[in-house]
Amino acid sequence: MNEDKFPGHNFLPYLLIAPSVAVIFIFLIGPFGQSIYESFFVSTPFGTNTIYVGLRNYIRLFSSPDYLNSVTATFKFAAFVIIIGLSISLAIAQLLNQRIRGVGFYQVALIWTYAISPTIAGVIWASMFSPATGLVPYIISKLSSGYTLNWMTNGQLALFIVAVAATWKMLGYNIIFFLAGLQNVPNEFLEAARIDGASSWKAFWRITFPMLSPTTSFLLFVNILYAFFQVFGLIDIMTRGGPGNATELLVYKLYRDGFIHLNTGSASAQSFVIFFVISVVAIIQLRIVTQKAIYSR
Amino acid sequence: MKLRKNFLNILILTLCLLLSTGTVLAQPVTITFWHAMSGSRLGVLESIIDDFNATHPDYEVTPLFTGTYAETLTKYVTAYPSKTGPNIVQVYEVGTQTMIDSGAITPVYEIPGMLGETWDWAQYVIPITNYYSVDGNLWSMPFNSSTAMLYYNKDLFKEAGLDPNKPPTTWKEMEEYGEKFLASGVVDHVYSTGWPDWIFEQALAIHDHLYADNDNGRSGLAKKVVFNDDFGHMIFDTWTRLHNKGIYIFGGTEYDANSAFISGQIAMLIQSTSSLAGIIKASEFEVGTSFYPRFEGYPVGNSIIGGGSLWVTKGQSEEELRGVWEFLKYLGQEDIAIQWHKGTGYFPVSGAALKTLLDEGWFSEDQAYLTAFLQILSGRRDTAASTGVRLGPFVAMREDLVSGLEKALAGELSPKDALDEAAEKMNLKLKDYLELYGQ
């Protein structure tokens, strides 16, 4: 009981947690409340005039084809980054978890992408695919006798390349965790399975994969956050949302509307929408996936 | 306990010392200046400021690079309510109406009067000051002004069997030359542009065609855009056709196309004149420059100004304002304007600087630097359409135009539909702006 721990000081526990609570209120809850409030207004950039518009910012969002495109693009992007990204990472981690010569080198070589800043990664990928001077369009044009691969005028291609870049960028992080997870799978189980005549494919799906589920669900969560929020730098460097809004993901659109177009009302409404979507995803995640994860052996 | 007492004493002494130096030594007045100049321009700007500080001991201008133009404007907007903004801020030409409506600035034409001076504004190059003037009064100090022109690779022209002294003057010729280039196999694509939104504005302005109503937003806040007529559709049609033929390759929204031109991947480039110094320095071929291509048979207008200008924050002390004014005058000074022009390719703002450059043979040494002047001084400047566009939500509107063009080029929409869709989105933004500014 708390009273026993702090005899005679009923308020001390509250005092002790006050700093953290204050930080959370000042930096998280406060701004959050303010942005909900602002989402019902439009105002001039310098705040010289503010008009209450009710739900108009929200109605505009959902009736705007651009915003709906942005939602679709975000989900496509997130699906690619999460599903393809995690599958490839798991496959690579499985390969790295073997006794082969020079495994340390391979491990480092595949993990270091995580250490690259989004800016550098963006510049590398953008220059690789630059339509007029990039290496990849050059090779493709030589191989196909003159086909121009121009992602600056092909929205789906641009989204695909950005998604590949984002997946590549996250690969290292995913591999580290999968590798750690794989190394925690007790070898006796796998040996026992092998003695019973299970193929390595079967052993993987029946033993390794279920035992990895805490790692997988953790990575799933981190990758969802990554795909929704942390790809800003990559997009800003590579495409700035173009061509024709094709790579304008939700979080990037929010930034442009709020900080470039100085339209705080719409940006606040967008931030609330993203908050809502992410909350739903997080709840589903925690309810279903984590409950199914096997934490005990 | 003793330690704490000592510490307190030291603290008090330090404070006294700090306060006394302020009164004993005459500290120079600090003028903060937020700007968006990066790359080679930064070095030129910094050396100009260092010289100013050395020659003006009463003032200390402290420049701060605050990111891109858009980021600089955002920082200024957020700093304004807490009065932590700079004395001077550089804003790009698209932000002009935002600044005029901000209530946060002192128009530069009022400054000499506030300090008991008179000033002759006609000493600056008129088409440039016109852009930043409201009812004939200059609101911001032109600093880095540019316009768009055609760059071409003379060596590639020779290789393709074309006369290097005959660059295309019309869009029809752009197409003919383009076809010859493709047939010769010298290049895979013939031309690209920077800033497609601005290049579109130029196409309207040089044919004296309005972009928006209310005289391009210059005689009152614009209510709608007026470019989506036959002429506007023709521009989009032409660009899309050239793109589909492989002549035009889309080169991003700012300066990405420059590298393709410099490396000889494309033969022509329509870009800001401010890239001139950089392109000449970086390319190994002979660079030619010429006027922005025209559509034959349409009226003559003028190419318009882009770049940035300097805005002065309202509510400064007289001392600060005097320093700001000294600095602004200094930038317009003949030798400084020349230094700025030679280092960057931006227009020198003063007419006197122009004459000196001419006299010392700068233009005959490299005629490429002359093109921009001839272009801007040979056009008309008595109409709103040829002076430039001023719209409140211009930054966001330009993006609508670029995504419209991108959709047309990608074949997602027909050029006409793409332009109409862009116009519709832009009109909604204008309507919202009018609502906020109560008209």
C-alpha cells in the first residue's frame, strides 16, 4: 500500500510524479487539445483574423479527392513497407542465423542501412533514379533500347520507389530484432523436430515463427509507426509529395498544409484524423496480435 | 554555506560587470537578418555583410540562414507573435501578398520619412521595383531578383547540325529543333525546365495575358484565376505534346534540371537567370542564353520577376530602423549591387550599377549576362499582366498548377482537364483567402 511506503506523507507520491505529469500535459496533452480546438477554425498566417467554421475543415478533407488519394497512397505505402519489409527482413535474418563463413561481415553489411540518416538515404535513392542523370534509368534505357524510366512523371512508380527506399532504410532495424529473436529460439526444439522428421520449412513455420511472435508483434508496431510518421524525411528529400500528389502521404500532406501553406486549421484537422486512425490500429494491434503472441515457453 | 555565499558574490559581480560594459562601451546596434541563401550565394552574401559591418561600426548585421524560402517564411510567421523575429527577413516573390496582408511589417517606402530623409526610388531598376509595389509605393526592398530565360548548349547545337547562333525563338521552333535533335541522336531528350509553375506564369506574362482577375491581384484581392482559357490550354497542350514526343523531359520543381543540362544530357534549359553563374562555372561546353520562347501571333508582354526581397519588421526602435535602412541602402549601392550580380547572376537592383557593368565591358565579355536585362527591358511594363502576379495563397496555388501539369504529362488527365482541375482548386483557395481578409 502506498500509505505504508510513505507514512505520514499522503501527498508525496503525487508530488513525485508531478514533474512527469506536467511534462506530459505541457508537451503532449496541451498541444493536442489546442490542435483539436484549432481544427474548428480557419485563420490568417499571422493570426490577424480567425473565423469559426465548425466542421468545415473536416468536411473539406473528406470531400477532397486529394486527401482521399493521400489516404490510399498512405495505406498502399504502409502495406508495402510493413508486409514486404518484414518478410524480407525475416528471410534475411534467417539466412544470417546460420553458421557460414564471414557471417559477421554479412550481418554488419545488412544492418548498417539503419544507421544512415533519412536525408542521406533520400539523396542516394533520388540520385540513383534521377530521370536524366541517374544510374537506374540509364541502365534500363540501354537494356530496353530507349525506354525512359521517369518517376517524376509517373506517380505509381514514384510511390513504389519511395516505398522500396523506405523498406530498405528500415531493413537493418528489423533484421537486428529478428536475429535476436531467432537466436533465442532454443535449439533443442528444432533438433527434436528434425529427429521426428520435420522438414526445415515445416520446422520454421511450426516452431520458429510462433516463438518469434513477441518480436514480430513488436516490429509490426514499430513499422506501422514508421510507415505512418517517420517517413517524412525520405519523402521530403525524394519527391516532396510529387508527382501530382502521388507520394503525398498523410503526414507529409499535414506538414505542407500546416507549415508551407500556413493553413493551421486544415492541418489541425488532419492531425486529429491521423491520431484517430493510428489509435484504431494500435488498439487492434494490442487486442489481437499481442494476445496471440507467445511470451512464455 | 560559505561556498554558496561566494558563489552569490561572484554572480552579482558578473552581473554588474555585464551591465556596466553595456553602458561604458557603445555597443553596436544588432540587426538580425533571416535569409534563405544557400550554396554559392551564401558566400557572396556573407562577404557583403562582413564588409558592411566593417565599414559601419555603429551597426552589426547578423545573418541567419533559416532554410528554404518556405521554411524561412514559416519561421517568421511563428516567431512574430512572440516578438522573437528578425529585423529583416527575406521572402520569396510568391509570399509577397501574404506579407502585405500580414500587418507585421513596415513598408520600405515609409522608412526614409520616419527617419527624416528623402529617397529617390527611381534609381532602382523599374520592372523590379514595380513587382513589389502597391499603388506605386515600394513595400519591400528588391534584393535577389531574377527572371526566366532559355539556356542552350552551343556545342550540342553544332553536333546536331544546328546553327549555335540561332536558338529557337518560338515554341514552334522549340518543337522543330527538338525533332532535329532527336533525329540526330545527339541527346535522348532536348529540353527541361526548373520551376514549372513559374515558367507557366512567365508564358502568360510575356504574352500580356492575365493570370488572375483584379489585374493579377494587383488592384485588389483576386477572386479567381483566368488562365484556363484557350491560351492557357494551348500552353498545356504544347508542353504535353513535346513531352510525349520525348523532346521535353520534366525536371522537377526547382533546380534538379540544371544537372541534366550541365552534364550535356539535354540541349536546352528554361530556368531562372540566377542559375547563370553556377551553370557557366560548372559546364564544360559553351553556354548560350536567349529570350524565353514565344507563341507566334500573340500580344507582347514582359517576362516577370522572381526571387526574393527584403521585408522590414514593424515596431522597431529608431536606432534599429536606422541600422536597417543603412543596410538596405548599402545593398543597393552600385559596387555592392555589382558584386552581388557577378557572384550570383541575380539582377543588380540599381540602374547606376547597370551602366557601370556596361562601361567596364562585363556584358561584351560574356554576353550571357546581358540576356536577362534585354529581355526584361524590351518588354512592356504598363499592364498588370506583364508586371506579375500577386495572390494571397500563392504558395499552395502554385503547387496545384504543378500537380496539374504533372497529371497532364503522365497522361492521367487531358491537358485541358488537368488545367481546369488545377484552376478549380486554386479558385477555392482564393475564395477562402477572401473570406479571411473580409472582402
